[in-house]
Amino acid sequence: MERGEYEIIEASLGKRFANYIIDHFCIAIFISMIFDFLEAQGYRLVEDIYSLRVRLIAVLLYALIYFVIESLTGGKSFGKWVTKTRAVEFDGGVPDTETFIIRSFSRIIPFEPLSFLFLSRGWHDRFSKTMVMDEKLTIYHTKNDEEE
């Protein structure tokens, strides 16, 4: 389907919140697994769990995991699979790699999740010029619809 062939309906704040909770939980499990692997290789991370170095590694892994998942799946994350939503450009197109990098690393700005309390779209949406569409509510137009 080409860009512009559907009317995009944005995901509700409830679905966005569900995405955040599900994604945060799943990514925390991945980071924990990575840290466990590194511990098994002889790195002493658990003892230093409160060190700035370990926290920085965790934050960077968080953004990197988001980037990998969303870029490989065309805008989907764990939560977006569950809620049937997708990150897209404003015209409905799949964001490019640079946009996914901006989107993913904007998430690690302190208090970024709270940006939804004051704005219709969070900072990671605004900075990357993307939105999250509701795939169940988005209306797809076919050529037959346009002819009628």
C-alpha cells in the first residue's frame, strides 16, 4: 500500500500507557538477561549495580533495544504488538533508520514519560516527527473506495 491511502487514527493515551508498561517490563527482562550473561563472563556488574557506569550501560541498552525492535519490525514494539498499534510518520509511512534512532534515544531523556501529561504527543514522538497509529481503527481506502 502506498503512502496516503488511509486515514490514520492515533492510538489512545490508554494504549500508549499500555505500550509503555509492556515495553518497559520486556526491555527490563532483556537488560537483566544481558547483565546476567555479562556476570557469567566475569564482569562484576551486580556488585556495582548503583554505579554510574552500570546505570549508563542500562540506559543505553534500553534505547538500543527499542531501536533494534522498532526498526526491524517497521514501528512495532512488544507493547505495540499487544495493542495493535504502530509508530509511523505523519503520512503513515514507515520511519527511516535515522528517525528510529531519534525516537529511541529521545526516550532516555529524564522525565520523558511525563511529557505525555502536558503534551498530546510525548517528546520521543515530537523530536522524531512520528506518531503511534491505532491499526484497528485506521481506515484503509482502496481504489474502489476512491471511485465511489
